[in-house]
Amino acid sequence: MKYLKLLVAAVVAFTLFQGCTKEYITEGCQVYTKDYNVHPNDWQKNEGSELPGSDNYFYASFNNPYITKEVIAHGTVQAYIYAIYDAGNHLGAWNPLPFVYPVQIITTEGDKQIVAENTRFEYEEGKVTFILQDLDGYDAEAITNSMSIRVCVTI
């Protein structure tokens, strides 16, 4: 009986490990970095944003030759925005996208509201698109400053 249990355990272990395959990791990945200075006039409003139930957001699209079919299949694309947290001392930090931050809005009645604003990105072969959207569903505030965004492509 002892040998039968040992034989069954060996057969089960052999069967389980037959489905395992080795994965090969290529060392020495390459990282390509491209910086974008997104100006206020680079932003466009999405089409149909005035229609009921539609998303209101601004977007800015740019070419990025580092985003290839190979990157889409096997690599990664990451983006970061430089946000200033102390304008008086010119201090800021790089923040990964999506980046959500509070924006103060003054209503027509003079009331102050805080609305979360989201900056995110999308990519496809040869192209990256940055998206700016208020999370209350209304138009984002007027974009008056340039934004520094860094895109890192790893393959």
C-alpha cells in the first residue's frame, strides 16, 4: 500500500509539472525617454462634448516613434507630469499618470468649489495622447499654462 501511494504521488507530480514552461527574461532592457512641453494651444476639446451624456475632456496628441508594435506586444509605456507644489521656491516633482489633483473653482455666485482634475494618457503605435478631464463631468478649467510631461518607453 505504501508503494502504491508513492507511485500515485509520483504520477500526480509528473502530470502537474508537464504544464509548466520556462520563461526567458531578456536582460538589458532599453528605455527611451521623450519629454513634451504641452502648450495651452495644443489642447483640443473632444468632439460631441456638448451632447447630453458625453464626456467633456481636452486632449493633446503627439508623435512618439519609440512606441512600436514590439513595445505594445512586449514592453511598457509610462508617463509622468511635472507638478509645481511650491511656486514661490520653484519646487516641483514628477508624478506618474494618471495624476488627480484639486482645482479651486469660483462659481458665478462667487462660491468656491474644489473639483478633482485628472490628467491621464493613452498610446498606440507611434502616438501618445494626453487627456485632461474634470471629474465632475463639466468642462475642465481653461488651460493657461504649459505642462511638462515625460514619456518613458521600455522594451
